[in-house]
Amino acid sequence: MGVLIPVLAACGRINFDARSDGGGGGGDSGDDGGITVDARSQVTPPLPVSDTQSVASCPAIAWSGVRWGVAWVDRRDSTAGEIYFAALDANGTKIGVDVRVTNDVAATLCPAITWNGTRFLVVFPDERVGNFEIFGALISDLGVVEAGTPPRLTSDNGDSTQPTLGWNGTTFDLAWRDVRGVNSEVHYVRASGAGVVLPPEVTVSQTGVFVNVAALAETPWGAAVAWYDDSNGTLLRLSLLSNSIEQYDVSLGPATTGTGFTGPPAIAWTGSQLAVAWIEEPVSQSRDLVFANVDAASGVASSPVPLGVSGPTKPVAAVAGGLLGLVQQPGPRFVLRSTNGQPVDAPITLTQAAETSISSDDTRFAIAATRASQVQLYLITP
């Protein structure tokens, strides 16, 4: 377990020492009170996003090119939850107040968010029609919600939840977990810049067994969607879709023979290949985070390797400065890796934070997390 020592750096950010309990390396940094800073990355103290009266959970964050947009579920109004949104400047300073996006008595679940060049699209499962369907709201980067009923993006007789979202330069790419029959499957559809669904809808997994927790990343060849799947045991699968046509479907892992559980993935485009991380739990062993690169054009993957991250749950990933940032529970911990999975820096623990989401402005990572029922932001410069 790392010992975390905050040190105010000259740039006004906080560096965290992630030494082992036995001391750990690093040279004398000068007249610093005897504190040795091992981590090269710089992380701000947690910056407030939601108002003090918030009862927030599961934030999602995206970068507009100028500002950050953060959406989350908030139960300040009712236990059913509503979607709220806040805009932040490039340095994490909040612009205006919390914006309430939804207003109905039905339950609302965790959102996803992306930027399309002119506005954010926030999507979320909502039970207003009797079962959970995916709805959306278009919001400016100053937090102005576009007038009119939020577009409905799914329509079926089963629950549609766990949305993941991207923008390919022309259309939105949306994937989600859908339960229409006996089992859940991963579904996919495109939508216009105005949030209008562009058929056909594609059932990506098509295995007839339990699937869960999709993650999506945009590539020059299409939208890459990863999920974990109980077909042929438990494994991680990845599909590439271009113009709603599935180009390939590949299985990744397991990294360890006898893996009894494969868990949620994180996926990011590095500029040359896909970086994919997911959870594996070999029988009678502890969970570990596993990593592989995938050539997006062909689907050819590197051999998966364990990262030695003990006991992770759901990871999230982004790329900044040519490096891969992974956030995983417990902790949560931020882990900086090269885009082929090699360690670059000591882990950073975000004390008392939970339910993280990650984005980047190409040079810094931005992590939105809940902490004491509020949404807070960490900016990390690698």
C-alpha cells in the first residue's frame, strides 16, 4: 500500500508521494521538510464541481476543446435521482451553478457524455416510460440545455442501461446493455449531431448469454466496443463498427489459465492503436488488471499481460501527452502507463474518492469523482 504525502509544488499543484510502506526510493529534493516526492505527475487538490447540497453519484466528464463538461446523477430532489450538469473552465473553475437536466418522477441512472464540436450530448437511462430506456440532452459548453424534450435513443420492451458514447466527427456512436429476452446483450446505434437515431440498430454481442458493461472508443476505422461476456467461459470481447456494420469481433485473454471471472473493460485510442484494460480473477487467486493493445484496422491483439494491480473493480482510461491514464478502484488509484502498458510513474491514490470518470485535453487528465456526496475534479499533468 502506498504512503501518500501531499507536497505543494511551485506550480501550485499537489504532488503525491506513492512510496511503499518501507520507504521507497527517490532522492533528496532539497529543503522540503524531509519529504521525498517519487511521482513525477502533478495533481491538483480536489476541485468542487457540484453544489454543497448535492447528493451525487456516478459522474461522467468530457472536454469541449475549451471547457470541461460534467454530468452526474443527483438525489437532492428525490431518491429517484435526476441528471445534473456543470461547466468548468480549462483549469477546473466552475462556471455558473449546477444545471438540472431532467425533471420527472421516474428513476434515472448513470450518464455518459461526449462533445460533438458544438455541444455536449449527455445520455442516461430513465424509467419514465415504464422500463429503462436511453434518453439524451444536448447542452452547450456553458451549461445551457437545448430546449425541447430530450431525444429518446432506444425503444424496446426491455431495460436499456449502461450507455457508453463517442463522436466520430460526423455522428454519435452509442452502445449499451439491453435486456429484451432471457439474457442481456450489447446493442449499438448511431445518432446525428442533433441526437436523432440513425438506423439500423445492431446487436453486437449476439451470444445468447450474459454480457455486461460495454466501453467505447473512437478510431479512424470506426467505433471500437469492448465488453465482458459469459460465452465459452468468461472472456473479454471487442468489436469494431463502421457505418453500423460490424467489421470484426475478437476475444481477448485470458492472460492467466484457469481464469474464473472476467470483469469490466476500459478502452482508449492512443493515436496508433487501441489500449484495452480489463479485470481477470483466476480461480482461487486475487483479481488483477490485464492489458493488451489491439490494431484497430485488423483486430489483431497483443498477448494480454497482468499489470499487477491488486483487487481492481471497474477501470476507466484516457490518453494524454502520449501516455495512458488508468483509474481503478479500490482507492481509487490513478496509474500512468505507456500506451503499450509499461509503468511510467508511481500510482496516485485519490483519497476518499469513488465512482470515477476520466477524460483529457490531450496534455492533462481530468478525473471526475464523487467524494462525500459531492462531485469533485482532479487535474493530472503527466
